[in-house]
Amino acid sequence: MKHQLKMVAVAGIAAVIAGSVVAEEMEKLELELPKPLFAGTPKQIRTKNLEREAVIPEIMIPKGTANVAAEKTVTGSDDFPVIGELEYITDGDKDGADGSYVELGPGVQWVQIDLGAQKEIFAIALWHYHAQARAYRDVIVQVADDADFVTNVQTVVNNDPDNSAGLGEGKDKEYIETYKGKLLDAKGIKGRYLRLYSNGSTGSDMNHYIEVEVFGK
């Protein structure tokens, strides 16, 4: 009898949990895209690990999810950008024209966004320089609980095949930058800080960022 009651109680709890999941209304994430800045066939991109077609994945998010990175504080590995300001990365301007991007020095560089508090993150969209076709090297996106990236560090994407950035070998593919940016499924991971790495591109040794959006609650 006690065993039966226990099974009923467990089943009841499971039903409540399942009901709460079903009750959360989901919707497809629709990105607002900037206008294309180049047309035609891209010039030869020399890289062995290239994703051939820019496809925006279909990501379902809870209704009411917003860009929690908007106007948030941005810091970086390069305190004195060659062009632009780090604040451009969360200012809502993703057009990619002169005056809307920040250029960091050569080599492995990173930018970091403080979301202000721990968030549940469902998707991340990022735009590097997309006025001409190029593929950025060692694109790595991580989320953590602390600004030093010691606690609860989680990797969302890593296309560094040879560990040249020092964060481990990645299995994701490089991709050609376009106005579509890169949309990543973060699967509801939790964290306060977002850090994005790159290591130059097929276009130059410099590192560029236009905009980063973080869709969370």
C-alpha cells in the first residue's frame, strides 16, 4: 500500500512538472536583420573547415524572451580599440557601415558582456564585420557566472580546430560573414557573463565586432 501511494505521489509530481513545461508558451525567434552589404559570389575563402551555406537555424524560445544584452556594459582584451568603441557591440546598430563596428588588434582577442545578473539564455546572435565576405578564426563563445570565467564556464560554440586560442579544440565549422550574422542555440544555459573570442579572419589579422544580442530571461 505504501509503495502504491509513493508511486501515485511521484506520478503526481511528474504531472505537475510536465504541466508547467507545457504551459510555457513557445515561439520562433525572429531576428531583425540589417541590409546586405555585398552581393554576388564571395571571393575564394581559404579555410579547411568552412560551412558552405549561411543558414539561420529555427530556435524556439519562451514567449516574452528579450535581448538582455541591449545597452549592457562591454569590456575586452584590447582596452584601446583601433577603431570604434566597445559600447558599439550592444548599442543595437548592426548595419556594419563605418562608425558601427569596433576593431581590435591582431591575434586572439575577446569581448565580454555583463548581463547584470544571472540570466537563462536561449539564443545568441553575433555579427562580425560583414561588408565583405570573410571567415573569422577561432570563434568561441562562452558563458560564466563570474567576470574571470572560473565558475560554471559553458561553451556555446567553438570552431578552433587546433586549440590555437588555448581553450580546447572545437568541432564547429567556420562560416562566411554575411548580414545574417550567426545565430546560436544556447539551450537555456544560465550565466551572467558572456565572452566572445576571435583570432583574425581570412580578410585580415584584425578582429571586428558589430553587434551581439543575447535572448534570455
